[in-house]
Amino acid sequence: GAGVSQSPRYKVAKRGQDVALRCDPISGHVSLFWYQQALGQGPEFLTYFQNEAQLDKSGLPSDRFFAERPEGSVSTLKIQRTQQEDSAVYLCASSFGGGKVQPQHFGDGTRLSIL
Amino acid sequence: AQSVTQPDIHITVSEGASLELRCNYSYGATPYLFWYVQSPGQGLQLLLKYFSGDTLVQGIKGFEAEFKRSQSSFNLRKPSVHWSDAAEYFCAVGARDDKIIFGKGTRLHILP
């Protein structure tokens, strides 16, 4: 289908390792969002891109978290020196956006487990 | 800043019974409002949205929601639930920019 695709679906890493999570948005969607969803909680905003520009990264919990979208399409969320509290589902969403609120379309998420 | 409150963490209804999930929002202007559903191990699926106009909004899977400005509410309803409706439901509010703020969710359980 032509939905938002995230990979990997599951990632297990040892504490201290670096991880990279990939998001492939719906073609033509200008805006891309990353969320962190802890068990039993709603999605918490991490960061937001409009094309290749990262317009808001206020939700990133620490400087160990870094996101990029270099060509305005695929995005990568990188977490350096992972900690146990980073264990969560990371959701990516995209929308036509462009500065206006639009319904966001979500991928199935990456479940990250830090041992 | 905008925020969303879903007062009920869990709701249990019998199959065939009616459903209402509560949502209250905080936002100074006319909000953009959404309801999403999340099944286990999956992402969020949009059920319906309110941007303007008719305050009663129809969505997919037989769901509807009513925007009540005076009560700052956007409650989700379904006249008769099916076992397949068991899932987590999230209310969300959007502001002038692209960002959407989600509530903490209500988990719906269906009794056979």
C-alpha cells in the first residue's frame, strides 16, 4: 500500500548502543512527525519536519536524540547511547501539512526495547 | 497551550450496547479536533475530524462525534458496538501550526 512505512518493526539494543529508526512517509506529504509512545500512554510529540526543515524539536527528551530528513522524504530518528528509559514505541506520521493542521497518517511504529 | 483530557482510562461495554467516550480540550480559539483508534501493535487510524461547520461529525466504522463549544467537549459515540471495536481511542487537538496534541487515551473493552 501507499501508507507510512516504518522500519524496523522491532529493535532490541543493549544499553549504551546507538539505534536508528527509519520512516518512509506517504508520497507528497510535506509534514512529518515523530512521536514517542510509552506503554499505556498517548503519543508524545518529539519533533516535526516541513520538507527537509526541522521546524520544531522541542519534544526531544535529550541531546542523545537526533532526527533528520535530508531530502524532504525519508526521515531517520537516531538515539545515541541508549538508556532503558528510551524503551517505547516510536511512531512516525505524515500529512499534507505545510503549516496548516491536517489529519496525520501513522505508521505501525517501531517498538524499541533497551536491555 | 492546547491540551486534551480523556477522563476515562478504561471503559467496558457489552456487545450491541451504545458507547460514549469523553474528551475535553483546552484551546483559546476554534480548535481542530480528531479521534484516532489504535489496535494492539498498530499505529493510529483516523476515525473522524472536526475543522468547522456542522458540529456533529460522522466518521468511519459507524462512529460519530459532537463538538460542543460551551462544554469544550468532543465526545465520541457509537450506537451499537461490535467486538472488533475493542481498542485504544485517542482524542486530539490541533492548533494553527501542524502539531496535534493527543490525550492519554481510553481503552475500550467489549463484553460478549
